[in-house]
Amino acid sequence: ACESLSDGLGKSAAVLVQNPLKKYQRGSGAGPALAAAVRAVPAAAIAPASACASAVHYALLGFRNSLDPERKKESMEKYCPTQPWEED
């Protein structure tokens, strides 16, 4: 869950800071770099919210799996079939 959240925050930082900075360093000037940062605000706001939702999803999935191990086993068999090298 923490990894998911940190990925979302990292994406926001990259969109708000790194991309406009690259544009500025390439010689576009401060105006276009600032415009790129302003255009990136909606995406930067959505990334942490999406990451937070993903973190909550994984936390609830872990909680469900701890309460119902049989259902976890069924899910693992359904979505992660046994590989040929794992068979006994």
C-alpha cells in the first residue's frame, strides 16, 4: 500500500517539477515552462488520489485475505494457476 502511494506522489512531483524544469533547461524560457506546470496541475492532483484509492484497495484485500484464508486460496488458484515447474 505504501509503495502505491509513493508512486502516486512521485508521479505528481515529476509532472509538476521535472517536466517544466526540462522544458526550461532546453531553452524554451520561463513562460512556456510555467504554462507546462499549470497544464499539469489536474493530472498532478489526480495521481495521488488514484494512488490512495489503490492503497486502500490493497489494504482491504489484505484484511479480507486474513479473515477468510479459504477465499484467498480460491482466488490464488483462479488467477495464479500452477506453473508446470511448480507441480509435484
